Amino acid sequence: MITTPKGMRLHIGIFGKRNVGKSSLLNALTRQTVSIVSEIAGTTTDPVEKPMEMLPLGPILFIDTAGIDDFGSLGEKRNKRTRKVFERVDIAIIVTEPTGWNTYEEELLSEFSNRRIPIIVVFNKTDLAQPDASLVQRLKDKGITIVKTVASDKIGILELREALIHTAPDDFINAPSILGNIIKAGELVVLVIPIDKEAPKGRLILPEVQTIRDILDRDSYCIVVKEHQLKLSLDSLKIKPSLVVTDSQAFQKVAADTPNDVPMTSFSILFARYKGDLAEYFAGTKTIDNLKPGNEILIAEACTHHPITDDIGRVKIPRWLNQYVGGELKFTYYQGHDFPEDLSRYKLVIQCGSCMLNRREVLSRIYYCKKAGVPITNYGLSIAWTLGIFERAIEPFIQ
């Protein structure tokens, strides 16, 4: 389970003021010395991540953060990094001392409530004092789970683990399938996987591996071919496949070689639904027709790979968009968890397939774009649009 990608893990963030015991709590939960514990306030500077397995939840990722009350120029930078974690947590643990609840905790409570993120409030150091009864009741009236701990002595940790199990979002416990209702048990899927310069040596990329696993989990089966082998493979089959899935870069050839009565889409479009909001992506894709030369486009890449000569996000998509628009567009690139706070300058945001991000973070990006009035799409959908095969590529999703 330790090798499970972060994007498939339940993200649990630990937040609070400095020196309330956040790091001690993480160490107690994981039974390891993950974060440095010190009586000096502000020991944790950057978010500390710890992947682990917690049954029955499965693979999870704990994120310990810097104190939200940090100050000074460095403190402001730490606060900014802590707030970036808000965008990707599935559960928020607010840690406070029994008599320490004030505006900082209220701000965290409001922030997570507005984002509809499940909250657990942990009153730590309860060997020294007890929280105010009226505060506890007010939080309970809001439907918030309360746990009392002495993290340094591992008191209350079992109760916190149980609270995490009961608080986990239903869409994580009953996670959607990549292929969803597109295929049925016993059906054949053909996967087209080009092996080019971007293909990692000796292995397949994550969306391809996860799709194969999803097919097997659904009691279906697949064959895997390169793009130049597709036509011969389809001609040799005794039964018609229920679906052809291709890498978006090979869309044009695959569309030409796949019979019109065989549904076809791409890994990236499958992940647009699996990780994001397909309806918002559909709407954003259609605004490509409104682009004009000189407009600025944001391309967001979840992984931090080294771009190559014919990189999909930095070379091919810009080339296809420029050709479609009939002039030069301006492109800005963000990688990993980086994403701009001000989106007003962009006419379109193009998100990658997001296999390295969890769904919460992708939905946060879609929310920010919608709030700013900036359309958002993803790699596969934008490629299909510029190549003139959008309707065919989304046909498997239209019920």
C-alpha cells in the first residue's frame, strides 16, 4: 500500500495554531516520529506528508501543517503554504488547546465549512484543562465530531482513529470507477498505448495502469496495442470491442482506424470524469471557439516531469490550439500543486488528466475557475475539439 499513488489516497490535513500538538498528534496516529516535536513554537515550517494504511479506509495521506498563527515575513509564507493544503484535504482535523479556541480556529472552521470539508475538532492537552462546555455543544450542534486527546501520551488516539473512519466522505469509501457505467462485465476493451519518448522506461504511465486494473475489477478484459497495430488488431478480433481507449496524442489515427460503430475515447477524458467535473469541462471546451490570437492560456500539469522535445502540454497542445485559432496564443505553465490565485488574465485553463492529484484538489481548481468566470477543460477534451473529433470522443459518456 505504501506505493499507492497520492492521488488515490484519502487526504487528511492537521491544522491549528503553533505549539498546540499537531506534530505530536501525527506521530501518535502513525506510531512513528514523522514530524519534529519541540516546545519551541513554529517547529513545523513546511507541510509534512506521511502516507500510510489505515483499515478499513485503506491508503491515506496525513499532512501536518505549520501553525496558522505564524507571523513575520517567513510566517506569512508558511501560512500561504498551509492554506494551499486546504484545496486538497478530504478531512480537516483542527487541533487546539482546551482553553485556546479563538479567531484562528473560527477562521479554520468557517473555511472548511464553506468548502464542505468534513471537520474533526481535537482538543489536545486535556490533562491540563477541559474545553468550555458551551463551545463543545456549539460545535456538536454544527454536526462536528469532537475528540479529546493527550497526544504526547497517546491518550484519545484510538477515538480519533474511529472518528476518522466515521467521518470519511462517502465518495471515497464508495469511490467511482474509472470506466463507470461505460462497460459491463465480460466486455472487451482495446487500449491504445503509444510508446514514444514520453513513455517511462520499462513501465506504463499511471492512467493506463489504473484503467487496466479498473477493467479487471469490473470482470471485463482488455488487449493492449500500439497505435499502428490497432487496425490489424480490430480486424483479427472475432468479437467487436465495447470500447477503444487511446492516449490523446494518438487521437487522430485511432479515430480513423476505429469503426464508427465502436465507441472511442481517451484516457485523459476518462480521468476528466474520474477526477473532475465532466459537465464543467464540456462547457469549458466549447469556449475554445471564442479564443483569439494573443489570448493567454494557463496549462496546469499535475506532475513535475522534465518536458521533452515533443511534450504534450508544452508543444503539441499549444501547436494544435494555435493552428485551430489561426494565430499565436500565449501560454503559461504551472506544475504540481502550484496554481495561480488570480485567474483573471486567462481566457482558458487546460488541466492535465490529474492522475497525480486527488479529486478534491481538481474540484477546487474547477471551483476557482468557475468563481473567476474562467472556463476550464482538460488535455483530452481540448485535443479532441481542436482535431474535430470531440463529439465522437464524448459519445461513451452520453447516456
